[in-house]
Amino acid sequence: MQKPQKIENLLKKKFFISQSSHIYGGVAGFFDYGPLGCSLRNNIVNYWRRVFASEPNIYEVDSSVILPEAVLKASGHVDKFCDTLIFDEVNGECFRADHYLKDKVDQETCERLDVMSLDEINETIARFDVKSPSGNKLGNATHFNLMFKTFIGPKSQNLGYLRPETAQGQFLNFKKVYELNNEKFPFGTFSVGKVFRNEISPRGGLLRVREFEQAELEFFVHPDEKVHDKYDEVKDIELTLHFGAEVQNTKKMRLKEAVDNQIIKNRCIGYFIGLTHNFLKALGFVDFRFRQHKRDEMAHYACDCWDAEILTSYGYIECVGIADRSCYDLSMHSKCSGTSLIAQKRLDKPKKEIKLEPLCDMKEWGRRFKDRLPVLLEKVKSLKIDENKLIKQIEFDGQMVGLEYKRSENTIHVEDFIPSVIEPSFGIGRLFYSLVEQVYWERRDDEERSVLSLSPVVAPYQVGLTSLRVGDYKKRLNNVFEQLRLRNIRVFVNERNVSIGRRYASADEIGVPYFVTFDSESASDGMVTIRERDSMDQIRVSIEKVVEIIDSLITGNGDFSKINK
Amino acid sequence: MQKPQKIENLLKKKFFISQSSHIYGGVAGFFDYGPLGCSLRNNIVNYWRRVFASEPNIYEVDSSVILPEAVLKASGHVDKFCDTLIFDEVNGECFRADHYLKDKVDQETCERLDVMSLDEINETIARFDVKSPSGNKLGNATHFNLMFKTFIGPKSQNLGYLRPETAQGQFLNFKKVYELNNEKFPFGTFSVGKVFRNEISPRGGLLRVREFEQAELEFFVHPDEKVHDKYDEVKDIELTLHFGAEVQNTKKMRLKEAVDNQIIKNRCIGYFIGLTHNFLKALGFVDFRFRQHKRDEMAHYACDCWDAEILTSYGYIECVGIADRSCYDLSMHSKCSGTSLIAQKRLDKPKKEIKLEPLCDMKEWGRRFKDRLPVLLEKVKSLKIDENKLIKQIEFDGQMVGLEYKRSENTIHVEDFIPSVIEPSFGIGRLFYSLVEQVYWERRDDEERSVLSLSPVVAPYQVGLTSLRVGDYKKRLNNVFEQLRLRNIRVFVNERNVSIGRRYASADEIGVPYFVTFDSESASDGMVTIRERDSMDQIRVSIEKVVEIIDSLITGNGDFSKINK
């Protein structure tokens, strides 16, 4: 069996996930999370909050899922958030053009599929004589907008969309948080929540879905100060970078080197790449890289963009996007809503500004030009004024008109600007799936015995408890259970009437790092066994100490091989 | 100013909430939550999880928001989840009939508005000669389905809806959780997430919205065992009940009394009413009641239903529904999906089952009735068999046919049944708003000085820190800050350059229970001031002890008036 199939089977068997509405045959691209899946996912999200959202200048914003058309028109999503759709002219079956054509054309064409115009797609279909899977003619390519559409209230003119990203709701509230932060930069807002993308024909399990959880941080900075005060904490991290605006290569280098050589465009985006690296390591990811977007694949709002790509059976998969969205969104919303989203910066040194205004000699001009006067005034008003090249006279209706200027001097203390936004954006479902793939393995002696080496940070259960003789230790076991729970340790009791080997195996399958067993000798010697999942090593410790030991193992302060038994 | 307006102003000023897309003029019925709003809401949800979802037999399920039509057709929502819509025939303005008509008709009619048929609404409009607000004629009433509709994928025949409740996604996964719980009853599933209701013309701020967070527990029980093993823990609670199938009255009584007198239909629903009571008390609610649904207002799936109604400026408002949904949903989904959602129960005593089967004498009957034989067999098969009244002969085509029976005896160990569901369902946004209303007050001397007496359980910040002389105590203050954070206490620092009185006032407005001040004497005497929000009492304690004291105050173990200074 292929690995993705094995993983999906395991995830469904243990009810980490299920296909949504599965009893009705399911709908492609929708998944439900069961108890273990919720726990793993919640743990990822909680850890994300700890890493990305716990500073006092980072503020949570939870905005509505349904947005009116105007917002997404302004953001560019109504016009540009599309895939190219092709379809079987006979049976109407639909396909996403770049996915469908990729193994039906040559290498060079393949690489350009996702940036082609509709005409180019049609030409490509003709040139390679591509048919539908049923052998029918393919209809003309069209743009298909990826947002789910709905109607708000009983009137059909009130169009709304399900948000395709949480970011827009954060931008709309920019000004309010700016005020909360005492109008100082930098600061950030973040949201964790569902977003929706109406994929044409989703495949690939949890990697391409129509509804998923996103965790996004929007970090607002002055456009000339794309820095971060904790940059030094990450600058020495060694990264695997895959970069280049047109041709791309992979290279390992220190973050600082990449920033200094302008491969990563600024320290702020550099900081979030470093933080993402640390975050992914702590979750237990082993193999990932940061890939720069090529010039022609950059989103309409971005000026530099890096994806954290994680290695899965499907190749390197984008799970995190770290984009410099510049001032695109705030500018567009300022313009389209008519509400200024401009910030101000107090200048270090006040600036002198000289203002020159043409003096209009109304009396004299009126006498000379009569009812043509308004046209002349309009012309004078539209003159471009340059202090060093003052226009002394202009021609109007065949006559020369002399100009003089009023000069005034102002002291400017603040400067207006539209902030830039650096955005680390995480697809939680993709992290979830690729993490399970990376920590999945099978014991050498037995393909049936699969293990998820989940870190205690995210494992649904951090420790299991069992006893070999039911009843005998119920009280002491329950006491350990309660003590562990009081320390917020995720613990479960397995009292199913199966062999201890099967209890271990079923704990391994759901990634339980440690397992504590009360056995037949526990009553006499007051000791229990702790088993470590990956090595299957076992140690015996006293019941009095077991809670403390488990706590230290889980928080990463203890080392299993060095425990004082 | 009216209280709701004051509250809404405060919530917006401090960015607990904002109108969604407000820079575009906003859309009725949608709100965004800002940092303080997120915190208060998250704290409510987390406390809900602690009270309702922390037992080992309660499992989290997080299902998709978009559901295919088949699911909501089966659940009854496509046909029955409607409001009655009336509209201005001239300008098209739309209204929800029962809301629009309520102050335009007599008392008796008013009480029946929400259960009237379309014809009755039309008659009522005619009888009371009701016009639109612009004085125009009202068009005929129609049903308006309250679900947001959308299309899944590029084909317009794939209709989907945004879920109107989280419950359906839980029912669809019933069988998987039943297996996780080793096929034992009772157990529960729960979801916390967004749900959507396309209200016709939402008014009333946060109380009637189109998108809101719901926390729902579905507790599955055997239909003959609607009990709860922790019932005794709540049975002595005194409740305010408002009940009656047709005429309703309010009465205070002990939970046990209400259950014993069949006012509350069973112990299981009684348990959850008791638990909800405790939950609401702990959140800080003072004035609420449990109201039984009248016979004609019960949802299509419910057989007993109680609302926890909380007193607000809008009257008693439904914030929690506790329904006995019986086996309605699982039956419908079994039937419509063709997947059995039946459970089995091992019988205490195996049951003997006698089976009687008519013996068909094919040879003899074939000879007698020839090609009419199949009709005869059909007739015999459809006979109702009663052991005590066995039919010995039947008439067929004018002839008498004698019948004999084969008797067999089976031992039945299990019984099939469709579980019943008891559902406590919480509207988090409504709890949020009505909590703020109930804890809002103004200091007697100054209407401008509003206070939110939020309990430390849910207050966005549990303690504030400030110093009167900036700089001097920065290190010690930061040290206290970090120690409090380590204990997971929600703390903020206010170093804004305003008077201490204004710092206190702004903390009062957002409900901070305690405030610690480093003042000019702190350096010499090593003491700081703790101020209690509601009484404004102040005590001085040593810096060494302040973290411990705050912790004890917040966890409810300490008493401010008795602190040993």
C-alpha cells in the first residue's frame, strides 16, 4: 500500500478525521475532525499562539466569515482569485487546467501552466491534442472564482462571499488596533479560523480541501522600517532555501547571510522565516525548506513571498506562506471604502515645508479674458510647481499671462504613510497532515505495527495509564490519573481487556509518547513501569515519583535514558 | 442614553467588538471581535469546555461548516427552518412577520404570531390593516429559509448550506464515537464553532446575528435510561422555572422537585439544567430562569425543551437551549442515508424469542392454484402472526386453504435501539452580550465612570500593573509581570502618561478585577498597592507576596477583605 493511503487509513480508523457527510457518500474536499484529530490540531494551534501571538503588541481579531462583495472586490479577490477551468464538452465533467494538463504536455509548457492566460491554455490543448478522460473534446477554458458565494438576507442583490483568508477581516480593523497600540509601530493582529476555497476538483486528501483552518499574523510596520527587534535571536539559524526570481536553486545558508545578500528582502520577513523554522522544528518536522515565489507566481498583493514547504509523499508541499504584502491591502481598502487607513509617524526632526501658491490677479485677468476667466484659473491651478523651476508666465488664448507666487513656510512634525504588512500565514490542516506523514513509521519486525512519533508538545495524549490486573490498583491508578490531569497533562486510561502488547501497539498508533503500567508486582514493590514509545525501552520507577518524572519528560526537562530509577 | 446603546458604545470604544466591514458601512447581523472581545469570548468557551466537556466519555468532533443538501434535507432544516417574510409591495423592503406585526396587533394575536401559518399572517395583516413603514401595501407572506445557500464546485447542481447548528455534523459521526467509547452508553460529543442563520432583518446588536459561535454537547443515552450518574450533585439546586405546555407561570423550586413532578421530563435533561445553572452562576450571571417550550413552539426534532433565559434590557433572552431531541435526528439520518445509526444493548437477562413461520405446501398449492400461486404466497407472507390467535385457514380464490406453522425458539442477547440525544446548546455571542449587560454599572458619583464587574474566570485581564514613577520600578514591575504570566494569569501593564485615577477608570471599564500600583514609596518600603475594582478598596502588601496574593484572589481561594497585609 502507498504511504498516503496507509496514513489516511490510520487517521480514519482511529477517527483523527473522517470524510464529511460520509454516511451520505461524502463531499470531496471536506473533512471532519474526530477527538484525536481535534486534540492534535488544537495542540498545533495552541503552540502557534504561544510562538507567534504571545507578545503584548500582538492582538487577536476574530472577524466574520461572510464578507460583503465590496470588501473582496477591493482586495482583488473577486477579479483575481481564480483558477482556470476546462471541461468535457459532452458530459460536463470539470477540471482545473494546470492540474489536468500537467502530464499531457512537455516539460517547458508544464512549468508555465499555472501562469498561462485563457488563450494560452486553449492553444496548449489544441497543440497537444488533449482530450477529456472520456476521450471527448474539451470546451474553451474559463476563469472560475474560488470563493464560495452566498446571499445575505432575502434580497438577491446582497452578494456575500465566504472569506478565502482571515487577513481581510484584520485589515478592515487595522485602525482600531493601531489606536489600541497607542498609534505606535510595529504591532500585529492575528486570527485563527476557518477559511473557504471552492476548489474545482479537490484531490490529495487533507492537502487540497475546500474548508480549512488558517492561523494568520499580520505584522504592521513602517515601509522604511521592515525590521524586528528580536531579529538577532534568529539570525544565525541555518536554513534550507530554494530561491531565484526565474530559475531556482536550493542552498543551505544562515538566515543573516540570506538577508545581507538581499535573497530575503528584509529583516522583518527574515525574522518570521526564522521563527517559522523554530516552530516547525519544535512540532517535530524534520524535512522542510523555504521556497521563494518566482516573479510570475507572486500573488497580486505581494512583493516578496516565501513558502515553508514540507516534504510529503506528494513532494514538497506549501504549508506556510510568509509574504510581504507591502501596503497593497490597506491602500486598496482606503481607496475603495473612502475611509483613511493611513498612519502617522512623528518625525525625529521636524521638517520645514515651503509652500508656493500662484497669485491670481482676478481684477486684471477678468478684464482681459472675461468669461474665459474660469478656464484660465483652472489652468493655473493645475500647474506643476517646482521651486527651482518656477513658471513665470503662461500662454492663454494667444496672450502671455505673467504669474507671481505667494510663499509660505510650515514646520512638519508628522509624516503620513500607509503601513506595510508582513504576513506569516499557516494552513493548519496541511501542517496536521504533513506532520503525521513525517512522524509515521513501522516497526521493522511488523508492518502492521505503525508508530506516530509525535512530540509531547502536540501528541493528543502525552501519557497512557494501564494496569494488568483490573481492580487491584484502581484507586492508586486513578490517583495518578488525577494528579497528571491537575498538571494539565493529557492522559488516558486503557483498561480494555487485551494483552499489554496490544495496548502498547494501539498507543503507538496514536502517538502516545509514554505509557505507565501497574503490574502484578506493583502492589508489593510500589513500582510501576514507564515505557518510551520510540525505543520501547522500559524503566521501573516508584509510584510516588512517577507523576514528577512524567512531567519532566513531557516538558522536555527530563531525559528518559538518564532517569534515576 | 438607553442601556443597550451605552453597552454597545463601550464595547465598540474599547474594541471588544466592531461592526463587520464597518469601513464599508457594515452589514447588519455581522460582528468582529477585537482583542478584549476575543479574550472574554475565549474565556467563556474555555470555561464551558471545563464544565461540560472534560469527562473522559465526552469527545470533541469538529465538522465542516458547509454541508450538502441531503444532510439538511434529512434533518428537516431545508423544509422547516424558516421564518415568515412579508415585504413592502412598492419598495421591496423585507420584514420578519412576527417581529414586524407584534406591536400592530392585539395581545391575543401577538402571542400566536410565531406559530401562525402563511394564511393566518395574511388574514392578520388584512384584519388589522397593517401597512409597511412607508405606508405601502404589504405583499403576501412567504416562507424564507434561514440557511445560507452556496454551490460546491463548478457545477450549479451541487447545492450546499452553511450549517445552522453544529449538531448535524456530530450526528453524522455518531457511529465512530460510539465505537471509540467501546459501544457503551452514555457518551457525548461536542463541537464549538461558527454557525450561520440568514436572518431576514437582524436588529438588537449582538443578540440577533447572522453568524455566531455555538458550543453544543450531544449526550447520547438509551431511550429508557435518560439519567445521569452525577444527577445527585445537582438535584438540590434551587431553580427559577417558567413552565407549562400552554399557559406558563414562574415558580422557584428544587431541581429534584421539578423532576419528581415530571415538570422536567427526565433526570438527564434535569442534570444538564442543573449544570447550566452552575455554569451561569460561575460566569457571574445574577438574573436568569429556565423556561420550558410551549407545546406549539417546540422545534420539529424536540420532545422536551428548556431555554436558559437571561434578563437583559430586551427582556428575558434565550441564551441556552437544553433539548431532548429524542431519536429524531439519528432516525432520519439512518433512513435518508441508508446507513444504520442503530446501537445495541446487551440485555441483563437473555430473552427467549419465539418465531412462527407459515409452512407453504408448494406442491399441493401449486397443483391447486397454478399461476395464481405467487399471489397466494404473497398473501400468506403478509399475514399478521399472533401466537395466541393463529390463523388456521384462509380463503383464496373462493377456496379454503389450511395453514400450518414452523415454530422456532431463539435466545436474544442484545437489543437494537436508536439512541436518544439530550442536547445543551449555548449561543456564545448571546452569553457574551448579556453577561456584559448584567455586570455593567456606573459609579454613583459619576455617570461617565462605568464598571464591568466581570469575574476573574472570564475577565480579559485579571490584573493590571502600573507604576507612578516611570523607570524607577521597571525591573521589579517586569519581574512581577513575568511571574504572573508564568502562572497563566492574564496581566497587562498600563504605563500611559495619565493620572492614576484615569488608569483605574480605564481598567474598570474593561473589567479588570485587581490593579497593582508601584508608587513613590515602593522603593523605600518594598510595598505596593492592590486595588479591588468593585469596592475601590486598597491594601498595601509586600512586593515579595504580591504574586501569591493575586493568584489566591483570582482562583477564588483568597478573600480581599481578609488579606494579611
